[in-house]
Amino acid sequence: MDFEKLIVWQRSKCLAVGIYREFARCGDFGFKDQITRSALSVPSNVAEGMERRSSKEKIHFLWMAKASCGELRTQILIARDIAYIAEPLAENWIKETQELSRMLGGLINKISD
């Protein structure tokens, strides 16, 4: 299956784009680098996994994407708490990372069967 057709890839790519745009002018370069790397890692690992040959390899990269999603959610929570992003945007992104994590878990289970 082409990774571009996966809803989890499409949504995680959109989230990464939103995070890049939101933090484009952030002066805290360390935080900006970390949160954008985490965001970029989710769709990138989905893509890399789905391009792999074996189910074991696919699952490995999907787990990495899921872990990056948790890392990203943590950074969003911190960004909210230190007022780098507004509460409504943070809540939207937190919900999205929770849903993406569930979707990745479902895809991992499907490939494992």
C-alpha cells in the first residue's frame, strides 16, 4: 500500500506542517528544533516503514512513529504550559496526537495479524 493513501500519514503530515508554520518565528531555537523534529518524525517513519519489505520492518518503523507521536505530545504540553502556543491550539494538537497514536496502534495490529 502506498503510504500517501494512509489517513494516519496524511494527518500526521498536516500536523507537522502546522507545527512548522506555528514555530517558524520562534526565537527559542532549541525548542523549535526539537518540536519540529518530533513532528517530522511521525509521518517520515510511517513512510519509511510502509516502504519496507517485511512486516517486521514495517512494524518497527510504525512503533518509532508512535513513540515520536508521544514525544511530540509531551512537547506540545510543555509549549502550552510555557505559553509558546495558545490553549485552543494546544488542545487541538494534543487530541490529534492522541488519535494518531491510536491509529498507529491499529495499523500495527493489522500488520501483525
